[in-house]
Amino acid sequence: MNILVTGGAGYIGSMLVPRLLLRGHIVTVVDNFMYGQTPLMRSMASPALTIVRYDVCRKPLDISGFDMIIPLAAIVGADAVDRNVSRAYDVNVRQITQLRIDGEKLVKTPIIIPITNSGYGIGTKGVECTETSGLYPVSEYGKQKLAAEAQVMRVGNAISLRLATVFGASPRMRLDLLVNDFVYQAVTRGSIVLFESAAMRNYVHIRDVCSAFVHCIDNFDTMKDNIYNVGDTRANMSKLDLARKIREHVPGFEVWNSLSGSDPDKRDYIVSNAKLEATGWSPRFSIDDGIKELIKAYQIVRKNQFGNVED
């Protein structure tokens, strides 16, 4: 299969692209390399890989000849989006729309779009959010990703993956994700102060995200025109539960619960991933697996090496 991956040198793409190549796919990566990252260097010897240095917000991409599109190019995270909302909208919504609508013509090339399950916002206490639950995004980032999903699903021949908060090591590391950040604080500072520590979130390992993409490619015809939550149901956890889990692996990690102040991220929900699991996919890597690999990664990585906003 001939697959176009935009943003293929990012946190997820740098893990997914080598996996697609190993499965025999032909892969074209389009990325502007805005962070100066080089995580795909190990794949350069593959004749099935093409690299195109290009900003997807410029002239719309020519997608003729591709069997599948995976649009990973995005400004990710509430903080990064809030720094430049209009630029984020161009990346997160407008260029996605251009992949599906060419003038008055609808483009039906198969597409698997990742968004975020943060659109659930603040769920009902103790009730799992499903793909039919109400959407109440509490950030501009969440609103933009839902807008992109709506455009893609309206055209059809598509799958949307609502990703839980991703964690784990990647060649293009991200330290701003909650699990990754908490482990970094444990390893480098030995302590953390939690705001609104009872707030719940769902998590998923980056390798399980990649396996979900592969599963959708392999089963596209039977799964298409559907939205799926992608997470680990075992990992519906509060921030305090997560910090305590990390302390099991980093003895002496001090966890302080602030009784004043607030977290600007108001998300608080638990998620059901049963719909995707019913298709035959299941997560393999636990929170514990991710914590252990991150502890090793942070013997190498320091925070000023990786960020998710432009300098």
C-alpha cells in the first residue's frame, strides 16, 4: 500500500513510519521539521521511504496516487495551540479540510485521522465516555481537533481515532504529555505538586497507538466511517493515582497535593475503549511498562532538548 504520512517525523510518526515500512508499505513522509528533529534517520536506507520537506499549510498537497492518508501534522496540546491560535487552526483544521475537499470536489481517498479524546471535556462522574457521548471540549485545541474530525467524517471513507493521553518513549520525544512529564519530574526533581489531583484521564502507550493505526489499515473496509476511542481501559486514572504509580518505580518520589490554586486543564473523564476492542485490537503495554522505559530514557533526555512549541 502507498501511504502518505504528514507530520511523519513527529512523536507518533517517528514510531509509526518504521513500523509501516517493516510491514512492506511504501511510505511518503511530508514534514516541515520545525523542531529540527532527525528521528527517521534509521529508516533512510529503505527504498520504500520518501521524505518531502514541506509545510502542509502552503499549497495543498497532491494526494493522487496514494492508497491511504494518515494526517499526523498538527499543533498538539492546549498550550501550544493557545500560543498561536490562527496558525494552529491552519494546521489542525484548514489543511485537513483541503485533504478532503478540492474546490467543489470531495476527495474520497481513505484516511485515518488521529484526534484527541479531550473533546469529552468534563464527563459524568463514574460514567465511561463512549463514541456517542456528548462533546464538551474545554480547550481551543480540543475544539480544533473535533472540527477536523467532523470534516473528515462528513466526506466519509474515513476512520477517526480519538486518542487517550499518549505516553512512552519515542525518537522524537515529547515531555509535555502528562505521564511523560510526571516521570520526568520524578527522575530529575524527585517531587511534584499536583493541582486538582482527583481529575481523571485515560492513557495509552505510543506503541499501542501505532498498533491501532496498523489494525485500522489492515481492517479498513470493515471499520471505515466510524469513530473509535483509543486507550487502555485499565489506565483510567486520576493524577494522584498516576503519581503514586510512578512512586512505585521511583522510591522517594514526593507527591504533594495542593489545596490552593487550580490547573488550567479542566479535563476530567473516564473513557470506554470497548468499540475498538470489539474489532480485535487491544492494548499490550501498561502504564508500568511506560514508566520503566521513560525512567531509562531520562538518563539521556533533558527538557531543553525537546519541546512542542516553536522557539
